[in-house]
Amino acid sequence: MTGRLVGYKVVGFLIQMALLVWLVAPVVAAPNEQPSFPSGPSEYFQLTGHYVKGPFLEFFRTRGGSRILGYPLTEVFYDPRLGLWVQYFDNVRMEWHPNNPDPYKVQLGLLGEELGYRQPPIPPDKIPRGNPMQRYFPETGHTVSYAFLQFYEQNGGLDIFGYPITEPLIEGGRIVQYFQRTRLEWHPERPRGDRVVVGALGQAYIQKFGVPQEYRKPQPPPAQPLALSEDSGKASIRAYAFVKYPITGRDGYQTVFLYVTDASRRPLRGVTATVRVYFPSGVSTYRMEATDHRGVSSLTFPFYSLLSGQKILIEVVVQAGTQTVVAPTSFVVWY
């Protein structure tokens, strides 16, 4: 009788422990209970072979595109560790927070923090004062200065970059600074006004921690042919380039537009191109984003100290499959 009583007590204790574990265990949604990612327009990026969709695409288009965020490195997928839908880009991780108010449902992940780059705050007696080109952030105890500060304030500030978590550093012979969400880099070899670049923290995160391989696998392009069957030796894609300002001053910004169609003049989506600008000082090369559903893409670039009367030639080199088409355009410096 005593042994049976002891047995009942042991069973009762095990049941209590099982209930306790069940009550305190983290709740992880089963695969079929995951919240759905909102549907919406999608765009295919031929350069990396991935789609950007719905609210992530809207965020991409309105927050600086590939210049700030980079190109997609994965498809959208549900990360059970974060409990969020995410997508990795060269520079950032996009996250879908459905319970946030608009326009904060799409957030950028704190990759700088997760990769362990935060440094101790600067001492109180070293806090700069009175310099309009330097801003101190008491939230993290660090400053942002000069070209980095200008870039930070002109390209989304806290929402895109987060707070600074280091002072400027030298890495690989280059000046860099880490923020909660991104890294800024100083590239003196680039044209003036375009020397601050967003670093590839998305790539760094994937290299260190990895993501499921099935989401990194490049996807096939949309079911829309980029080329028709060749006949009579004619090219099956056509490209047209033109500039926003045919006549400009000596300094400023120029925008070049690209329009791509097939041989039947139907717009082609997802075609990328390289832009070559022939300045007197040398050739500057830029990568143009993929054409949209209208077959249209554009690129804006700076220019400085040109001479009146100069004609600046531009070549937009379009490649789709084995076909390469060069679309020329130009502008004249006048005033």
C-alpha cells in the first residue's frame, strides 16, 4: 500500500512538472498557424534572382532603393526565431511588424547590434559642443559628424540607420561607422557628393549566422519572355535612353531614363543595365535598377565643375540573356 502511494506521488509530481513546462514554454506558431505576409505587387531583380513583394517593395521604392538598401539576397520567409516575416538585402534585413501603426509596419533589423559592433559610450567630458556639423546622440552615447551626418539626415535618419553605436573607425584602410541597423563607409575615390556608401551588413549577417538555403536560392524570372525567337538577324530587345536635362549648368545632378521593349514593342520588366558617363576626367560607371512593369528604369548621378560648351556622352548598356544593346544619349553644359 505504501509503495502504491509513493508511486501515485511520483506520477503526480511528473504531471505537475509537465504542466509547468507547458505553461512557461515559449509559444511558437505551427507552420500552418503563421501569420500571412500581405500580398501586393512584386518586382524581380535579375541581378540576384530574387523577388521583392508587397509592403517590402513599397518600402524599397520609397526608402532609397538599392542605393541605400542594396539588392535582395533572399526571398521573403518566416523566421520563427524572430516570429516575423523577413527578407535580407545586401545592406539590411527588412522585417514585417503587423501590429505596428502605419507607417512603421516595415522595420529594418538591428544588424549592427546583432553582429556585436556596439562600443562603450564616449566619456561625458569628450562630448562635443557647439559644432553644427556634429551631433551627439545621448541614447547611445556616440556622435555622427560631417559627411556621415549629412548622409544620415538626408537619407532617412533614425528610421533607416538607427542610433550610432560606435565612433568613426578605420577598417581595411577605410573610415566606417556602425549604427544599430547599418554601417556607413567613406569612399574618397568616388565622385564628390557620392562618397558615403552604406555597408553590406546584410551580407555580413548571412556569412556569420546563415539563413536557410532554400530562401537564398535564386528564383526563375517572371513568366514573360525577355526575348522572342530571332528572325532575320534582328535583335529581339530594343532599348531607348534619354536624359531629364538636355542642357545643364556646370554642377548638379542628371537623371538618365531607360525604356526597354521586345521586338513587338511590349515593355520588358526585370531588365538591368550599366550606365557609362564619359566625363572629361574619365568614365564613371553606375548600375541601374531593373526595369519596372512599364519597361522603365532611371538613374540619377552627380557632376561637378564641367566647362560650358562640353557635350557629355552617356551609354546605357542593356543585357538580357545573350543579347547586349547599347542605348546612347547625351547632355550639353551651357550655363
